[in-house]
Amino acid sequence: MLKVFIVDDEAPAREELRYLLAQFPDVSVIGEAASGEEAIEAVMQLEPDAVFLDIHLQDRDGVDVGQELLESMVRPPVIIFASAYEIHAVRAFETEAVDYIVKPFSETRLEKTMNRVRKMLHAQKTRAEPARFSEEQLQSLLQTVLADQQPRRVPVEKNGKIILIDPNEIVFATLEGRYASIYTDCEQYATSFTLQELESRLSRQQFFRTHRAFIVNLAKTAELVPWFKGSIHLVMQDSRKTEVPVSRNVVKELKKRLGF
């Protein structure tokens, strides 16, 4: 069995990855951690074969945590970095990570990752030195990461028909009843997704959950309007100039994502 350890400060992300890894009969998740310091202590004690390590941790930079594990352990695990953004891929591979996967994870992409882990572990058993990537392999891995970021079209319903729309057309989505509705510049579409399911299909680099009932396309925001007790509203770039509420607890992160 391949012993795997998961590090992510978001419980839903850990649960999702644990569920996906459970589909592989030769993989056993032996533990998980919500912080960098907790991860270092647990990984050194449990000695897993592979570690899925989120780059954006609350207490530590994930790449630094991975580097510390590789440098301090006699038999370090294979490291797979995970993030909602592809921009850290080069830095991750420089740390000798075996792979870098972009959230939300897909079963197909995870299968490729696990195949890569198996090959790397086999190579380490047959060599005195840890296996290293060639320049060609690094470029191939980076291309794989970038391919993961290609937008997937979203199936929506309109007048009894199923239409596939480009995520770039979405201005915002909101929860209406049990399921999410998608709004483009001039149209409204029904979906069969919950808001959480829709969020998992969209790029976390481009889309942001501003509120329990709203997801916005950051590229379609026009204004930030101060609101009650430190909260704000976003004015969207649609024909209606829709105002979307932003919960106070995500205002700081939203401003960071928008660049100020």
C-alpha cells in the first residue's frame, strides 16, 4: 500500500482529496494536518510515502514546509503540491516536487499524479540518489499544470434546452432555492448544481465566493461600494449593474485577490 498524508488548512479540501484517494485500491491515507507545523511533526513520525501539500497554509508557506521535509528526513516522502493557482508551479518543481495539481481536483488528473508517484518511488528504490527531473520533464509537468487551468464549459438550462457556456461569460452565480442560477451580461440560466458544486467546476483563480449565496467572476467586477459595519458590495459589469454582497469575513481576501 502507498501511504499518503494530506496537508491543507481547509477541512472540505482535505475531505474531498481523501475521498478521491480512497478510489485507489493501493492507496491508504494515514493522516492529515491543517497547518505546516503540525504537518512537519506528523510526517516525520508517520513517514508516509507521499504527501499532498497545500501551498497556501495559514501558518507557513507550503513550499517551505516541503523543502524542510525533504532536507530533514533520511527517507523523505514524495511531495505533491496543491493550490488553486498555477502561478506557484515553477517554484514548487524547483523543490523537487513530483507533481503540482490545481484545485479543484479531478479524478483523471489525480490518477496521472498517482502514476507519477508510483514511478518516482520505484525509481528511488533502484537508485542510490533520489530521482531528479530533467529540464524536459519539468517543462512537460508545467504544461500539464497549465492544461489543468483551461476552462471547462458549464451546462445550463434555458427554455427546456441544455446549453454549454464558457465560464468567461459568467458574471456571477447565486443560490435560488436549492440550485444555483448563473447570470451573464444579459441572460439568466438555471443549473442542476448546488452553489458548492458549481464552485468546484470553476477556476478558483478567476471566481470568488463572496457570500454563502454568491460567486462572482473577478474579471467582471466594476466597483467596490462600502456597506454596513465594514462589509462591502461589488458592482458587477453586467447590463443591470448588479450589486453583490460580500461577507465581512472575506473582505480582506477579496481585496488581496483584486490587487489592493
